[in-house]
Amino acid sequence: MTNKGLLLVLTGLSGSGKDSVMDLILKHQDYSFERIITHNTRPMREGEVHGKDYFFVNESEFKSLIDNGEIIEHVIHGSYYKGTSKSQLLRVFDNKQLIWRIDPSRAAKLEEYFEEKFGKQKAKPLISQTLKVFLSADLETVKHRYKNREENSDMAEFEKRLMQDWKAFSRNKHRFDHIVENNSTLQETLEKLLTTIKQKLELLNS
């Protein structure tokens, strides 16, 4: 029997270690997770690869995808659009293990996005194969990590983003399947998350 795919939605506070945790999961030998690749209208930077870092499209192409109902959700950063396509998420039905890293406010509303864009009948199995994990940490720990990581950091701007994430989490904590604390080492956090992933896969394939 072929195992069902899993969509791991990884979100959390700014500076909570989402990217570091995601990289460790992608490299883990016991799993074969692939990252959800989003569409982006900003210019490609040196070293980036189309189809690996992002799908780079122009604004007209992006708006056409929206009009055709292909984009599940999107945000606008300055003058650039960034969003996730239906086709990327539907790979979970090809028994893929996928990681989707998005911000807390959008992660909290995924069920609504799925029902609106796919319809209730198709959204139901997609939701059942989704695991939403919120990565949290003590606020002072997060600030300390950020300050150490970013030499020329704008702490005021970071704290603003942090509080926005915290408010989104406080309003919607009941919407997340698991909350994983990342106050200790990355390895300990990874082990907690891998246990959660294993339990979800066993439930899906029981």
C-alpha cells in the first residue's frame, strides 16, 4: 500500500527558527520532504534558480494566475507579489511529503482558503492530510537570537513583526494542531517535531 502524502504547514513567531528547522527536516534521511515553491514577481537575485527558490513571473503573469483561480493566497511586499499555487499543494495527493512555510495569520485561515479555492469536497481530504505546526519560543529568547544573528539589525522593526505574529497566534492558537517550543537546542526542537510528524503519518496510513 502506498503511503498518503503529508502537507506540513510550518509557521511561528519571527525569529523562532522556522527556516533552520525546515532545513533540518528537508535533509532528514528518514523522510523525503520537499518545499512548497511559491510564485514571486520580484527580480531574480544572484544565485537563485527558477523553480527551486521561487517561480519567477512578471506581474501580468501573476495576476493572470489569480484571475484563473490558481493562486491559493498571496501577499504584496512593496510593489512585488508573492503567492502559492494550487498545483504545488495538490502534489500531496501524489503521496508527496511537503513543507509549506507561511506566516501565522495566513496559516490560521488555511481551512477557509482551501474550501474557498478548492470547494468543500476537495478541501476535506486536503485538510485531513495537513499538519499545522506553530513554532514558538520565549519572546526574550527570540529577541536575543535575532540580535546575535543580524549584525546591523533594526530591532524596532523586528519587534513590530514579532508582536504582530504574537497577536495572530494569541487570537488563533486553537487553530494549530501542535505548538512546538524552540527554547532549547535545534536538535531537541527537531526531535519534538519529528515525533509529531511520525504520529500524523501513522494516523493517516492506519
